[in-house]
Amino acid sequence: MTETDRQLDQRLERAIVGLLERRAATSSICPSDAARHAYDGDDAGWRALMEPARRAAWRLAAEGRVEVTQGGERVAEEEAHGPLRIRRAAGW
């Protein structure tokens, strides 16, 4: 992993945490929210950050900081498919 990759990972993790901090405790975000927040451009280039944003969410979930959900229910990474949401974990 290059320094640029690490910087992107950290930027996406900070975006997820920052977005959740600014929302109600019961609210969730989409990985696209973090991708858009972390993207530096004005065009649709944020879409290239979707998979890195999802990976950032899974890393934060593994640390117990967030929960990844589908249909309002917590989901494990190996079971997830389709649209995801990210919310604060218990004890945030």
C-alpha cells in the first residue's frame, strides 16, 4: 500500500466519522456520502471512491466504531451485497 493509498483510507475514515458526528445518534450515512465528502473534484469522480469508502466502513466496523447495515439490520461483511448504510456503533 502506498502512502497515497493510506492517505485516502484515512481521509475516507475521517469522512465517515465526521459525517456521523454531525448527524443524530440514530442516523446513518451511505458510503457515497463519504466518497463525495472525501473527493476533491467537482465532477462525478467520487464514484471511483465507492469501493474504498465501503472498505473504510468495514475497517471501522472491525474496530467497533461503526455498524454496517442493510435494511436497518447489522450485516457481516461476508454476507453483505447491494446498498449499505453506516451508523454509529453502540458506545460511540
